[in-house]
Amino acid sequence: MDLLLAEATWTDLPTRPADMHMSGRQAGQTACRAGVGRLMLTHVAPWTDAQVVLAEARGEFVGEVLLAEQGRSYEV
């Protein structure tokens, strides 16, 4: 099963900087277009609610969506 590791720095709000980093929604859409089985979100900014980013991605992608955690190991 393929895995896409995607940065998702922002929530999908109109006030977020344009053309800089992806939102959770955009990461989910990218995973969907890529046809992968799993999506792991990384590079979520400390001032961004990671659970909102995760929910946005899950709203766009039907596969497994994970939030990368610092110091944790993952089997690929």
C-alpha cells in the first residue's frame, strides 16, 4: 500500500498565506489524485490546530490518514 508524506502547515481558511504551504484539505486532495492508500501529514505549524488539519484531510481522502508525531517510528 502506497504512502504519501505531505506537509499540511495550515487549516483551509481564506486568511492563510496563498501559494506557500498546503492545508489539510489540499493534502487530502493530493492523496486522492495520487491514488495512494495512506496519507501521513507532517510539518503542521505549532500555531495550527493539528486535529482540524487532520479532519480536513480525512474529509477529502477516504484512505487512512495519519498525523506524524515527532520521535515516533513508522513502518512503511
